[in-house]
Amino acid sequence: MSTLGHQYDNSLVSNAFGFLRLPMNFQPYDSDADWVITGVPFDMATSGRAGGRHGPAAIRQVSTNLRLGTSPFPVEF
């Protein structure tokens, strides 16, 4: 069964975090977007270390804390 277009898949790997606070689009076929940002949880590319599948979720979570155009440090470098 295809879940494309449905919002009810909220597992740990496919969470509901957007990227850079952009709104999520659950209907990609009805969109006129030029770009799509997606994360693929894939754990087989690392040997000896599990957890690579959590990378896309971690990037989406951290991206909500970014503010473009501002310095996160109190002094200029």
C-alpha cells in the first residue's frame, strides 16, 4: 500500500520535521516546486557503526536552529 500523500507515518525514522523551517508538502504531484529536499535513512553504507539511518532526521532537527545571515558567535571572525 502506498502512503504517498498521507500524513500518518510518524515513525522515528520518517518524522515530521521540515528542513530550514520550510513547510512540508505531502502532495508532491500537486506542487509547482522546482526543488525537493529529502533524506534517505540508509544504514548499509557504514561498516562497524550503526546509526547512519538517523542522519537525515538529525540534519532536519538541527536545520530548524539555523538563521541565515546572522553569526552564532558573539565576536566577529
